[in-house]
Amino acid sequence: MSWQIPTQVEQDIIAGKAKYQTFQTGNGGQSILPVPPNSYAVIFGYDFSPAGGGITQDAIPSANPFLTPNQLRFFETQQISFYTGTDFYPFIHHVNSTSIIWYDSTQNQSVLNSSIDTTPIARQVYITSTNDVTITHGLILNATRVTENAIPVTSRTPGTLTYGGSAIANQTQTDYGPAGTPLQFMQPSPKDFADFGFGLLPGNADGQAFATPDLTNGLKPASLQLKDIGGITFMDAAAANYYLCLHYALYNKTISEQRG
């Protein structure tokens, strides 16, 4: 996927009503895009280089041919989110791992070598903010299954077209984040949850899947994981860290009031 400048935004930049800007961040998990007073930003795309470059993991294929060890798997699900002070936009990326099998003559066995594919990912977005924008990046290892239920037939889950009435067990609660106070992702929807007959909503119910900070079960800064598995050498390696480049237009608020 690629991004492009929205037509109206591009016209505003050409006309001098807005200024094209970039914001480059990375390494640590928390950044803030400053938006000057009496202005607003329209973020319309980003380029994301995932964390985990230069890290490899060897395994014996015959012992575990399909699973990647956890220290590498931590980098396979990475989340970026934006908070504008009024709205929250989470984006979860599954990051590919690549594997090759080679023969170790000293051990007389084949070895599976896995690594993270850190090819940059381009994404189109449309996020507006008059406030500074808080940007959070982290790794996700666990999405804990809590409950499964058969979905009943309702006006929103009709039979045949959906899982409504199929009697097939569906995951209806998944916990992301710290034990005891995780974000509890509820499906099919927390809205009118009583329609499904699954009982009461938990205290931290949400209709979107995203992780909240926690070193084990939720978001973990990539730099800390790099330090845990490779010490300062990995933490300080540019190739191992994530990078994010935002593309946005900066408007003067008085100009936006003149737009019709």
C-alpha cells in the first residue's frame, strides 16, 4: 500500500494555504508532533520502518519447524497509535519474518535461520488535530483469549450471511495489556452488547483491538526488547530500531475558516 496527498490538501499546498511538512521519529516508543498555536495539522500518510533489523534466530527445524522463538516473535506484531487530545487512532502491523534453512556441518544437522523483514510500510491516513499529536510505538507479544461464544442471530448478525446462528464458537473477549487491568476487546461489538446474551461488559471493554502499555502482555518499547535480547549493542544499532516518518500539511487556523 502507498499513500498520496489528498486532492484538496494538495491544492491548498499549491495555493499557499498549507505547508507540506514531515516529522521523523523512531528509537524510543513515545514522541510528540508539535502543532503551533492557531494552526492545525492534517496527517495524510506515514512511512514505517519496523524494529528488528539485523536480528536473527536459529532453530533446529525438526524440533520446532513452524514456530518462531518468542524473542523474535515479539517483533512480528508492532503497533503505532496517534492521540490528538480528542481522538485515538491505533494501527497494528503484522511484520513478516523470513526464514532460510542451512546445513551446519559441525553439528551434522539442518538449522532454520529466521529474521525480521524491515521493509518500510507506507500507509494512507487522514488525521486532523489542532493540538500536539502524541505518537506511541510498541511491540505486542500476547493477545490473550478470554471467552468464546456462539453468535446468536440478531438484526446485526443475520443467519447464513454472518456467524449468527451457526453455533460456531467465536472469540468474543481478547485481553491486551497488563494483567488485572487490560484493554478488553469485545466482539462482535460492545454497543448493545446485551443483544448477544453474553452477560455484562467488563470494566475496560472496547470495540477496537489495540494494546496498552505492559512489558509482558501489552505494548513494550522496541528499545527495551532490543536491550533484553542483545544488550546495548542491539539497542544502539540503528538498523535494529524502528523509524516513522509522518507526512502532513500544516494549516493556519484563520485560513481554514475561509475555506468553503
